[in-house]
Amino acid sequence: MILQKDNLRLGLVVGVIAPLFGMVIYYFWKFFPTFSIGDFLHVLVVQKTLITALISFSLLANAVVFTLYINTRRDRTAKGIFIITCIYAVAAFVLKMFLR
């Protein structure tokens, strides 16, 4: 299976996809069925404090996947996930600073 390989490129792809799943899970956990996805995005724009919670939940998804790859000794893939996680964290910080 492709997810069992150990390479940096796979880690970068998994690192990008996992937070997207985290965002979707956060939407279904907190906002579904009361808000549509469009309403959810509007609420994120209006209430900037929710962005922090959404980003935290998304990065938590990356932490789970990162831990899975570290524990199975696929270090190159974990390295890719870690790189993307750092990029997400910096982007989140910058976004948070500009949305004040």
C-alpha cells in the first residue's frame, strides 16, 4: 500500500491532506447540521477566534498522523509531515496576526 512507503514526498502530501480532514471533522463536530459549509465559512470570517480552534484541530490531525509514522519507524515520511506542520503553524500565526 502506498501509505506504507517511507519517503519525504509522501509525508508532504499526507501533511497537506490530514489538516483538511481535521477541518472537515471540526465542521461536522461543531457546526453540522445547524450551519451549511458556506455559513460555516462566513462564521469563520466574522468570528476570528474560531480560526484558532479550527487551526488547532487541523494541526492535531497532523500530529496524529505524524505520531503514527514515527511509531512505525517511517522517519522520512514523518519528516515530510513535520515540515508541512511547521509551515501550517507559521501560516496560522501570520494569518492570526493580520486578522486582528
